[in-house]
Amino acid sequence: MSLDLLADVAASPSADLAQRWADRTAAVSGLSGPVATIDVDALRYNAPDLVVRSGGVPIRVASKSIRVRQIVDATLALPGYAGILAFTLPEALWLAADHDDIVLGYPTVDRAALAQLVGDADACRRITLMVDDPAQLDLIDAVARPGSRPEVRVAIDADASWRSPVLGHVGVRRSPLHDAAQVARFAHTIADRDGFRLVGLMMYEAQIAGQPDDTGPEAPIIRWMQRRSAAELVDRRAAIVSAVRQSAELEFVNGGGTGSLESTAADESVTETTAGSGLLAGHLFDRYRAFDPAPAAAFGLEVVRKPLDDIATVLGGGWIASGPPLASRQPLPVWPIGLSMLPREGAGEVQTPLQGASARGLRVGDRVWFRHAKSGELAERVDRYHLVRGAEVVGESRTYRGEGKSFL
């Protein structure tokens, strides 16, 4: 089934959990081993919901959060989506065969890929590299000097973390460029160098987009932090954009992620947002107040042994998301209800013991359903997603791995 499967908008999937998981189990009953699935109706609900949340500001699709070309292509065919945020240059070069607006979300020092890029004028027009340090420009020049290669499009990654007077650094460690003066100097450096064209700016506010705010005793503190951080960022981003525009005409100012679409899109300095994880809706997004995505992706693992009556061990399971090694980054057993991992074992590379009252009813060969935590980690473990609607498999989509690609 082709992914004009996103052509129709679906209502939020049924809240009848028992029926939902019974249907998914029935849909894949003829398949053996670990099986990854995507509920088509959930995907059809999530894709336009992200557009609504972005408030008319175009969404750039984060490919690392999906890692399935068919889903990326289908999403980009929808109104409200434009362009790809790629995660490695080899991936961007691969995608550039079919797409003409690809921004690399992270700096690259892949000399072989850079040589391929500068040897292809069409790819140079389609791909924008991310930079935050003159040394990255030097490395590109060392691969191919200006005058011997096409002009290379670049965007500046500026730090969007919050430097709180009380809490100190809040956010992730990305760019060394934090204030308007620093970014302006670097923009001027790029403008003064032959062989480069500055076309964009990115500022990713991970402390807002990637931080759940709805559960736990720390939730009020997180919400306070996010309000203060967002207010500070509006002023600083505006100053940075104004400063950079003294050196270059910017084609785009990118910001945000699935968890911050509303606040990022409300910033008048931003011309596009980014999202990807919200399409498949890992369980991390269950703990946000502002939105409620439908759980689209899930994977089933089979029970292979019963160490105790209340423990069922499944094959596989250690498919961990990026970030600190906390429970929030582990896959979550969601059906049957009431299963939990053993504290001293967690999700294992080869086996995962699960304990709970519902484990007593599980037998060898039964299937347990999990949801992945965050974004692209599930696609790195399977070669395809089975597309399901109700109790029927209606198609499949190959992951990057299924296409023989392993970019990172």
C-alpha cells in the first residue's frame, strides 16, 4: 500500500485499549519474531495535528526521528510541511536524489561525503550544511578549495539553551555561539569567505521541546523554567536574527521540535519549525500537557520463557532512546497492562524479563506490545514497519536499515 495513506485525516484512534491491542495482535498473528507496526489511522491523525499546532508556520521534517523514506515522502506531500532536517551528510546526499530542500541538522567532518557533495553541483544546491565554528569551514576548504568547487550553502546553529541566573545552564550543549554578538561575528566571517553562502539559522530549544512537563513532582518547576526560557529566547533570537541579517539574506530561521511547536511558532523571528517524533508518537510524548498524539508505532516481542509464574521473558527489548539512561528512555511495555521490567535488568539486548499480575496469563509464544520512547531508535532495530488498520495488515514500509543504510 502506498503512502497516499496520509491523504485522509483520521479521528483520534479509539480509546478502547483492549480492542486496539487485540486488533493489532490479530493483524500480525501470522508473523514471527519481533515485529514493528504503525497504526495508519494514528499516523493520519498525528500528521495534520502537528500542522495545526504549528499555527501556519511550515514544519521541516526531522528524518532522524522517522528513518523511513516512505513516511518522510508522504508527510512532505501534505500541506504545512516543507523540507527535511537530516542528521548526517551521507543521508542527506542519499535523500537529495529525490528532495531539493535538505538542511543538515548537525556539523559534519565526513571528508568523503564532503568530497561527494562538492563534486555535485546539484547536491550543493539541494543541501545546506550546519556550522558554528570557523574550523568547520576550514575543513571544507581543505577538501576542496573555493574556486575549484561549487558554492556551499551553510546555516548557523546558535545555542538556544537558557543561562538562568539561578539554575545555570539549562538545555543541551550544542553550539558555542550564544549571544547576538557572537553569532554576528561568525556570520560576518562566513560572508567574507569565498565559496560559502549563508542562507539560514537554527536554534533548537531542547529544554522546551524535549522536556515533558505534565507528570512528577518536578513538573511545576519544569513549567516555570520553560516559561522563563521561552520569554528570554524570544528576545535573544530576535536580536540574533537581526544581527545575522546584516551579513546575509536568510532563507529560513528554524526552531523547535514536536514538544514546543506552539511556543516556537508564536515567535515572529521563526520562519519554520521542525518535527518528526510526533508522527510516530513514542511514549515520551504521553507526558506533555499541550498535546495528546495518538500512539502510532509499537513493536511486539514474543514470550520465550517463564522463569516464575509472575515473570514472562520476551526475546529482545533493549531498544533504548538517546539521552540519560533513565526509565523514560527505555521502551515501555503497554499490553497486557500491568507489566514492568525488573529493576536490576531493565530492557535487555537479547531478553527482557517482565513482571506483574498479567504475566501470569502469558504463555510461551504470546506477544507483548511495547512503545519506543523517543524517535528513531525503533527503526534502527527493524528492517520494516508493518502498516496496520484495525485487525489487518495493509502494507509495509522499509526502514533505512531495510534499504541497506546505516548512517549513524
